[in-house]
Amino acid sequence: MKQSIIPSAKAVVSACKSRGVKNIIISPGSRNAPLTISFTEDTFFKCFSIVDERCAAFFALGMALQQNGPVAVVCTSGSALLNYYPAIAEAFYSTIPLIVLSADRPPYKIDVGDGQTIRQDHVFDRHIGYSTNLKLDVNHSQERLARYAPELLSKPQSKIDSHNKAEITEALDIVFNKKLPVHINIPFEEPLYDVEIIDKDADFTQVLSESFEYYNEGVLKNISDYSKVWNSSKKKMVLVGVNLPNEIEQEQLDILANDPSVIVFTETTSNLHHPNFFPSIDSIIFPIEKSNNTEELFKELQPDVLLTFGGLVVSKKIKAFLRSYKPKYHWHIDEVKAYNTYFSLSNHFKTNPNKFLKFLMHDSAKVKSNYFKRWNTIKRKYESKRNAYLEQISFSDFFAFHQIVNTIPENLQVHLANSSTVRYAQLFDIHPTLKLFCNRGTSGIDGSTSTAIGASIYEKSSTLLITGDLSFFYDSNALWNSYIKNNFRIVIINNSGGGIFRILPGAENSENFSTFFETQHGMNAEYICKQYGFEYFKADNKISLEEELKTFYESSNGPKLLEIFTPRMLNDKILLGYFDFIS
């Protein structure tokens, strides 16, 4: 097989191979030719070509999520690299292992007016697990170096090789052990396309990454101290953010669910299910805010112990509540990070949630308490009222989400776009067989479609993306690739703009508001579907939506998109009316 003759390119590719990094997402360019040639010529790697770097990075992020392992992205020099930033920030805050490999100009060409050249070294330092700028090889194109940068020839290639390999190893250790994104910037001197023929198994013994455990064993050995606090507390709240499907063992969750002193707040992205859990947080808190005895009710809800794990939480209501009515103890479980989201963090357990819960539940004792009973009664009441409300409302975002959620086939992988989409999803019961994902690290709308497509590549079941109109049109380049499977489905809620802004403080019916906040538009996805080979369907009332959803998930010869047009001026009133109704 062929590989680049440039030592740093060979070192990077060899390291990826030795650690079992198989999936490589490549955006076209010339400066990255040494990497592109070496990856694509080796059948060990599965390479994907995505033109738009922003889409490529989110595609890789989705694949890393679904595979629960590192994926590499490769780009050329210049502004191409900067387009990775939104996905890198998302990966950083969501703890997703991305390997960013950027080709660069030689250092002597930086800031001298050379084309396609920027300061690439450490460009992501504020949102990266590790970044390194490899040293330029000096045994390649020595005539150029002697002419333009003779001082670089003073260091022997052997020392450069040693430095580069150490930096690559450090970066890959971080991506595997801490699941954080890393950036390896690689300067290449021309010529870029020179190759050598090698035996495909030469100098290669596959060594998959070691699995290091970042546990604070000292704390866990003294778990009895925390068990005493847990067992003596009559009001314990467990709040769970983003989790991968099947990540938390059900046995421990069942113990929590049946403890009368515990309430478990979950979100759709937690992928946790139990009849005793509270999956719609805002449906509990919003009515309290509107009640005549708000202070009394919030103090009843205020926990003695707050136990949190998983990624970031959607609900602004629960954040505001816990910041005002702080728990005596806030324990967070995470192997790497502990955000002090509620300004009351007392302990960070650097361990896996399953391991911690096993320790804690082993010594747990049920406390006499009506904490769960009290709030479960309220939960049952709002569930009954929600059903009554759905019977009387007109066609809207709220009604459409109810219909969508109720008709999703079992076992699908479901991706939610941000803004309105993920918030509406919190209000309805999700079938426990569905695998839910959403980019909640930075909560941006910029890469939802790309992420879903990347995650669909190795998913055996169908993948469904539920998205808003702005999120879909913003990321429409996500469809510009040849990897979209026939069982991929997109549902767009098109309310002609950023409908969520109509429920926020400051919303008003003015031209400035509709132009600069709501971003009102009259676009639809029909011609985008024609361009990219999607079957297009649409609905704009209860009857047509019901009819389209009957056959939408059936097998087809291409991917499908259903666009649901809802009334822009009515959606906010119906959503706010729901909270009034259950109150």
C-alpha cells in the first residue's frame, strides 16, 4: 500500500492505527494530502469525505457519540480549521472524544503574507483537552529549508521524531482516558504528494487503548460517611442530565425509584426510565411559580441532598429553583468534570455513576418520608391535565410534538435539535426503547443534522432527527454527502422562524422583533429535498399530520423528510396556555 514519505504524517497515522482509531472524516484540501493519502490507502481505516468542515466535525461528533469512542477529523490549512470550532466546543462540554488533525504551513511561512495561512497552533486552547503543534520534519525538502529557514536544520530529525511521537501519544492518551477532544497541528513542507510503497502490516502491532479508570478510590472507601448523610435525609433529589443509552444500570435506578425519600428528575436526554421518575421537570415547577403559596411549596421541594450525574440539564426552571433553594449537600458524580451549576457543590466524586451508586445503594436504608408520595401525586395530576389539554387545543407545535412522540416506532435512534425542539420534547413521555441524543454541551443549533447523520452510519435501526426550521436550514450542508442511509428520517417543525423567542421576556409584535429575534421567513425544505434525493412530505393540520405519520417510517428507497407547518402567531399562546391549564 502507499503512504506519505513525510515522517510526521507517518507517525500520526501509525499512532491512530495502533490505538484502534478506525473512523477518519476528511475534508478536501492540498496541505493535508500527506494525511489523506496515508489514511485512505490503508484498508484498516474507514474514511469519509465531507466537504464542509463544520458539518464534517459534527458528523464525526455524532459518530463518536454512537460508537462511544474516538473519531478523527482531518482538514487542510487556513480557515478550514476554524470551522471545526463549534463541534469542538460541543465535544469539550459534552465529553466526546474527537481527534482533530490539521495540516499547517511551515512555521517560517506564518504571518508573512502566504496564502491559506493563519496562526493554527493552540487555536482551540480554551475548549480542548490537549493541543500540540508538531515540529516540522527537516529530512524532507531540505533544499527549501536551507533556502528559507536554515536555522531549522540545526536540530536532528531523530529529536524531532522523538518529540512528535511523545506529543501524539500524550494527545491520544487524553482522548481515550478522559474522552475530551484533542488537537494535533502538523506543519508540512512541500512536496506534499510523495509516497512510498510498504507492506500493509509493516511496523504495526495493533494495541488498543488501555482503559484507565479515573476513580477517587479514597473517597469511595469512605463512602460510609456519605451513606450516613444519605440515610438520615428525608428529602433527597436525584437530577440527571445527558447520558448515553443503557449507560446506567437499571438495578441501582430501581432502588432509587422505590425509595420514599427520593425523587428522581430526568430529561429525555438522560435515557433513564422508570414509572416513579419525574421526566417533565417544568411541569412540576411552573405551576409552583404560578401558585399563591410559592414559597411554601418550594421549601417542601427543596432537597436536603442533591445528587447529580450526567451531562448538562435543559430545564432553566430547575436551575433557578436550586440556585434559590439550595440543598444542604450537592454531590456530583463524574470521572472528569463537576460544574457548580447550582452554586452549592459540596463534593465531586471522580468515578463512574454506576460504581458510586453501587457503593451508596449497598448501605442505603429507607427513611420514613412522604417526599416522593407528595410530589408523585402532583405529577399524576399534571399528566391527567396534559391529556385533557391536548383534547381541546388546535393544531400547533405542542400538538404536533405530541403526535410525533406517540408515533415513533420502538428502538429508533432519535436526535433532537436545540432550542424549541428539545424543550418541547421534555413535556411528553418518551418510549423507553428509544435512544435519545442532543448536542447539549453548547446547546447550539448549528450542527444538529450533521450530528444525526454521523450517528446513523453504524446504527442498525433507523435514525430520526426532529428539528426546527432554523436549525435545519442553518445546517443544510449536512445533506451534502453520499452517506445518508435509506432509513434516515427528518421531521421539521416549520413555524416560520425562531418561535421560542415569542415565549421569552421582551417578545412583541413588531417588525424589529420578527426580523432580528424571531427571524421570520417563508422558506420550506421541498427543493432542498429534491437536490439531495430525499422523499418529501408535508402536513399543516391534524388530519394531514396523522395521515403522513402512518407511513413515514415504512421502508423506502431513499431517506424521507416530513415538514410540518404550524401557525407562527399561535404556538406561544398554546404552550404558555398548557402551563396555565395544569396550574
